Amino acid sequence: MLDAPQRVKEYFKRLPKEHLERVLINDDILTLAKKYIKEKVVGETSFDDCVHIAAATVNRVDILVCWNFKHIVNVYRIRGYNSINLRSNYQSLEIRSPKEIIGYEH
């Protein structure tokens, strides 16, 4: 979120607090994140990204929306994450860019 465009930051600041949920990082999330690294979906420097994906997976979010096209919103990476998710008895995770989710009116 730190590198997101200002309009994106503002959008999330305006979300009603009752629509937000805090997710705590636990051992299941860390174990899954380490599997992504171990199986070389991404390199070790992307561990924080892996924790983000693992947290979404373990908490069964509907869709992970992200601007990170290099390490997250990338068809090859998505296939890698989901391959590990399925082999680890988790569901596939839908990963999309904001442009695929937010409708724009003319």
C-alpha cells in the first residue's frame, strides 16, 4: 500500500471501518509463505509478498486485489502460488489487479 497511487490510498482511507478486518499472522501463514519461497515461486527477498498471499489464502478471502505485478499479479506466479495452495489443502486464491475489480463509469 505504501507504493500505491495516491487515489488508491485515499480510496482505502474512505472505506467504512466496519468493512475492514485485521488479520493476524500465525504459524500456518508463515509455513505456507515459506513453501512459496522454498519452491521458488519467488525469491527470498519477496517473503513479505508471500506472507500477504498466504494470509489471504489461509483466511479464505474471495479475491486478493494487488498492484504488485512483478511478484503477485503475474500469471506464472499465480499458478505457482495456487499449485502450492492446492497441494497444501487450501483453496485456489483469485488474484487480480484493481483495474479488473473496480468498475469505471464514463
